[in-house]
Amino acid sequence: MIQLDIRKKLLSAQGEFQLDVQLEIAQGEFITLFGQSGAGKTTLLRCLAGLAAPDAGYIKVKGEVWFDGAARVALPAQQRRASYMFQDYALFPNMSVRGNLEFALRPGASHKRVDELLEMMGLGELQQRKPDTLSGGQKQRVALARALAAEPRLLLLDEPFSALDHATRVRLQDEVLRLQRHFGLTTVMVSHDISEVYKLSQRVVVIEQGCISQQGGPAEVFKAGVSSGKFSFAGEVLAIETADVAFAVTLLVGNQIVRVIASADEARHLKQGDRVMLMSKAFNPMLVAVGHTDA
Amino acid sequence: MTAEWMGYDWQPLLLTFKLAALTTLILCLIGIPFAWWMAHTRVRFKPVLEALVSMPLVLPPSVLGFYLLLAFSPQGAVGHFIESFIGLKLAFSFAGLVVASVIFSFPFMVHPVQSGFQSLPPSLSEAAYTLGKSRWQTFVRVLLPNIKPSLLAGVVLSFAHTIGEFGVVMMIGGNLPGETKVAAIAIYDEVESLNYAAANFYALVLFSVCFAILLAVYLLNRRMMMRVG
């Protein structure tokens, strides 16, 4: 059981704001911190890992104090046994796949654990390879195996699937889920991919501007947007063109390019590079099946 | 002690390589940790330190040599202190040359190694920390092995630069055979006494050795690049 209540001043492109989060995480729970980039999710994860220090507050794990601002206690990252999986995987380029896992072993731990993990993750054939020669998906599996080799008490995942193609992503999500259940690992993931959050997490914590704006099961949290009868997507303005009386605005939504019509009034406030919300009433959506994903 | 071979006195050359090797060794011990510290520190006076470290690149060696001579002089505070407490005479001695060379070649070790450390993503050290590894273990097993080309550049440049030193040695070492008469000084000396054959001999050896070292480094670097790419 993890209890935390922390505050930390953050700087973003929009200016200064305060990360102010109170949270309890149950043993073995898979929880996701969801929200826009720059909302403070990664900072929260780093505070849990001991890679960043909050300005004030406390973090307690199973009664052990990891951080206490008032008592000036901060357990170093080395002693927390919180494995952190980085977005860039942070594999050690000088070590083989096997070497990376062996490096992560706790002093005195059996090398059998490395063999088990290599087998479990299907990395046996790759064990002598250097990380630079691996594909994105393979690197991700090595990073996950390495995180588990350290026998963590807490697994922290920072947008673990963001650099992967769709098929690899789905396969690895299954793998993460399987291993997380197998080891009964308390896991905190940072993500802004709704499908991933839906699939993996038992609880979603939505973070906006450093504060928790909403939390609950994924179905409960993401239903909110639908029940209001609206779709809304965050996008970025790529171009604005004049077309007679109206304006055609080209937007990047997710990884798709969309052209929409805007009135002169709307377009006046927009410029290239602006972040916008694209909203629509859900009265006439078209749903077309494009194939199944095999689990 | 003389080291005659093939009709030439090899002593200045041996002394040069002894000085370069010792200087490089000391620079490894203090320059690499210092470069790591410089790569990560956020102290406010870092630009001052960076400027100081780079000074030997732009100053005439005679300026550095002049101040070191004043400092090393047994009449001066520093020289007096070192001589009476450590029993080391620095002015016109081999020990003095080593100290001066370390200062003079400092940027040649620190610059490549510091930029090597800075080019590594911070997540590498952080990953090692979260896996329970100490700073020292991380430094030795993760950081150093991943900046091998920079370390090689630092070692070779320091070594080669120490071989090529003249002005500082001239100022604080003088011309004592077997003690401070390195090859660069010997060349000057031989030319002054119109002994061109001997000057040519020293010059040719220095030229060949420096060329061979630099060529080896570039070849080795190319192999390392090819293995990575």
C-alpha cells in the first residue's frame, strides 16, 4: 500500500504551476496517470522513483517512509527498489541483453532469474546481442525484463509503448499485463493513449495542471466524455487557408490530418501551431470495422 | 646517466615519454572525475571554472610558465610550503615539470571527456540508480564504458600535447640533462650549437611518434564508429 501527498513547483511552457497530488495505491494494483503532456505525470512518477524530490509532503510505502518533507527524509533511489522503465528504455549500450539483466540483479541473487526472464520474454536467442542492434519492440522487452530482474517492489512505466508500432504495442501490452499479474506487482504507468489505459489499468487517475481532476475505473472515467453526447479531440493547427467566406483549417489529431471548416470569427483567433479542441455532437457517427486484434 | 645508442643521446626522448606518460596517468586520475563533475554540476561559478580550465589553450605558454616559476620558487609561499612539508623541489626539477604539464594539458583531457559524459542520456545513470547501483558502480560500469572514444581522445591528446610542450618547460625546467631536458628543449639546444644532425634526429623521432599515435587513434575511432553504426 502506497500513500502519497506531495507538492512540487513545476515549470511548463504555459508558466509556473503546482503539482499537488494525494493518492493511495493498493498492493498489486495497476494504476495509470493519464493526462496531457506537461501536466506533471512524469514528475510524479520520478518522485516515486526517487529521481526527483517533491518540495513538500510525504510518500509512504507499506509503512516505510520514502519521503518526508517535514522530517527532511528522502530515501535514495537505490534503496527504494522501484524499477523505472524509461521512454527511451535506457538500456546500457556497452552490455549485451543478458549483461543488462545481470547488472540489474540484486547482490547475491541467483543468475537463474536472468535465465527465467529471458525465456519468459522470448529473449533467449537475443541474449548475446547489444541493444543497438535490436528493434524497438525487442528493446522494450529487454527493458521490461531488466526492470523485473531487480525484483522490484514497485514498477514504474513512463509511456512504455509510445515509440512502437500498433501491432508490437498490442502484443507487448499483453505481455506487461501477464507479467504484472504473475508477479503481483504494484504498477504505476504514465500514458496518454486511451486504448492502452483502458486495456491495462484497474484505475485511472486523470491529472490536469498538476492536480487530480478525476479518478476511477477506466470505463467510468472515459464514459464521461461520451455521455455528454460529444466527441472531443485535442489537435494542433497545421495550416489555415481562406476559401471564400469560410476558412479551411488543417489539423493534426492524433496521427491523422483532418481538414475542417471554420468561420471567420473562429479562424481569427487561430494561428499555426495552436493547440485546439475539435468537438462534435455524436448524432451521426459512422463506425466501420477494420479488423480484429488478436490477443 | 646517458643513454647512447646509434651515436645519439636518447635521454631527452626517454625523459619526454616518461613525462608524457606520468602526466597522462595523473590527468586520468583527476581529469576524468573532474570532467564528470563539470558535466553535471549546476554551481553558479561553472563558467568561471570552464574559462580557467581552457586558459592553457589560449595563453602563451610563457605566461603560465612565468607564474608557475614564481609560485614554485623556494622564496615564494607555495614553493616554500611544498619544499618544507613534502620535501619536493618544484622549480627546475622533473616533479615541477609534471605539475606544470598536468595544468597545461588539463583542457585536453577534460574537454573531450566532459562532452562525452554530456552526450550520454541522463536516463542511463538514473536507470542504474533505480536498479540499486551506487554512483561509483554506475560511473565505472555504465558511464565510463560508454564514452570510450572520448576517453581515448582525452588520453591521446594529453599525451601528445605533453610531448609537444616547449614554452612552459623552458620557463620552469631549464635545461638539466636527465632532469628537465626534454626532446623539445634538446632540439632547440642542438640548433643553437649548430648541431643540425642531432636536432634532426630528435625532431624526426617526435614527428614519427606523434604521427603514429594520432593515426592509430583515428583508425581505432573509425573501427569503433563502424561497430556502433
